[in-house]
Amino acid sequence: MIKRTLYFGNPCYLSKKQNQLSIELEDDIKSVPIEDIGIIILDNYQITITNAVLQSLVENNVAILTNDARHMPIGLMLPMASHSTYTEKLKYQLNASLPLKKGLWQQTIKRKILNQAALLSQMEIKVDNMKYWASQVKSGDPDNYEARAAAYYWNTIFNIEFKRGRFGDPPNNILNYGYAILRAVVARSLVASGALPALGIHHRNKYNAYCLADDIMEPYRPYVDRKVLNLMASDSFEGELTTEAKRFLLEIPAMDIFINNSNSPLMVGMQQTTSSLMQCFEGISRKITYPVYI
């Protein structure tokens, strides 16, 4: 079953009643089974949430995102451990060898570039160079083909002069919001698989608690990019991160992807990816299962 993504942009009171999330609005009361929830986004200063709700959400491996004054995600709450053999899984992750991590990063970047190329090809943009760069990625990507591919990708994907950046001009704001949702999906799935999201295979930053999530989300980014392109093509789009735009981006976890030779919702497919990653850490496999963009 696809877990639900709930967005709260108005004042409300969130409490727990008989394993249901009770949502008290100004003129209405609704309820949602907590077991059906995958992600919650809190985007208003006047939201009150009880500790009983927080405990139940964490116990059910719900990712809780909270937004700042600019309505951009600023915090992510996850369970400390949701896997029954978490300590054992963590040891495997901590003891992963450098050659293994470099090999996993090679697979990640190769699939990312190929997925980016598939999206550009869908837009009738030449991608022979992208396919060549993907074929040349070595263990650890020492030649930084990821950056070469990214430069070409961002220079061609939009019909406007564009520079990708965290605080850049639109549609950077839309991309950032979509990537934040994707990051929450990845982090939630990593925890469910027994992995520690802070310990990456490539990303290393002492200020980043989600380095591994940032690693694993790379081949999934083109799905967010496709969603943003669709949003930009709508007549109502003016570059602002409106409520309608957010609602559109909240569909990301339910997007259809092709993984393991079959179609799957993104959130479900992500569990296959993180499970395969843990198998690599355990020595059972040496290949991560990533989606193939079609």
C-alpha cells in the first residue's frame, strides 16, 4: 500500500484518537489512520501537535517535515531505529570497505546520468555525450563525470537561461521543494532498512545528518525534474511556490517508476533500493537496485 503524504498549511490541532490522527481545523474535524501515513509536512506557525501523535508517527516510521518562514523544509524527524536488528545492520554499514563504497557510488552516478539522459531524450535533446560519460564512470567517479553531465543537463533542460543553485532564481525554489520531499522519502526508507542516514557512501559533511540519503536520491532526481517541468508547462505557473504547486509536488512519492523490471510507486520502489543497499553492506550483493527512467 502507498503511504499517504499529508500537508498542513493552515492553523490546526493534531492529536491522537484511537490510532487515528485527529485533525481539528477552524470549522471541521477530520481523521486519518496513522498506519496509512508516510510523510507529514508542517507549514504553519499555528499548528499544534501533541506528543502522543509524535510518538505514534515515529513508531510507524513516518517522516515529519517542518518548514521555515519561507515555506521551505528546514527540519526532518525520523525514528532513531525502526529495524528489528538495527545494531547488527549498523555494524555492517560502519564496516563497509572503501572499495565497496566507491563501487556503489560508481553505480549511483552511472544510473543518475543515464536517467538524466533519458529525460532529455524524451524532450528531443541530444544525449550521445551523456551516454558516453555514463559509460566512462569509474569506481568512485574520480574524473567527476557527474559534474560534466550536470553542467550539460542544466544548460539544456529548461527553455530559459538557468543556473542551478540552492538560493537561485525560479525554478530553483520549486526544485528545492521537490528534492526535500524526495529526501524525506529516501531517509524514511533507509531507516526502515536499518541504515543510518548520516553515514554516506560519498557525501561527507559534518553538518549534514542525511549524507546517505543525499547519495541514494541522486538517480531519483530526474523524476522530480520531470514533475517540475510539467508544473512549469501549466498556464498558471508564475515561478512562485504556491499552495497549488506544493500540492502538485506532494504527488512525488506516488509517481510511477520502473524498477526491477516492473512498474512501482516511487515510495515502494525506494524500499527496494534501500534494501538492496543494505544487502551490499552485508556482503550478500554488490549491486544497488535503482529505477530506470523510461
